[in-house]
Amino acid sequence: MTSGVRHEERRRGVSDAELPCARWRKSSYSGNNGGCVEVAFLPDGLVAVRDTKDHGQGPALIFLAHEWEAFVRGVVEGEFGMG
């Protein structure tokens, strides 16, 4: 099973309809203030990210697994000065 996202589309925002296999997850650390993102790990190794306040109506950004892992590693290591 694949996400249905063609390789050339992965850099633009895709709609929820283009990600029928996505199982969206929000961090348990997230509050209800609307300032959160949801992540879906797609079967073909891509990672989709969307803004929760769009309630599934906004675009999702698509990343390769190694791009997402680099981002998460940067957050954990304080690379973005958010600590």
C-alpha cells in the first residue's frame, strides 16, 4: 500500500483526500490551544505533517523519513533555540 503521493508532489502541500491511508497523531504533550501539528507516518516511508487548527482541511507537507528524523534530532538537540 502506498500513500498515493507521487514523488514530484511531495514538496507541495497535499490535501487530506490525497492521503487516504494517513493515520494522524498529535503529541500527548499538546494542549488544546490550537498551536499543534499532527504527524502521519505513511506506508511508503514518507512522513506527512499538518496543522491541527485546520481540522483536516488544510494542506499537509510531505517529507522523506530521513528529513523528518533530522528535524526531530535538531529539536531534541536544541538546534532551533526553543529551550
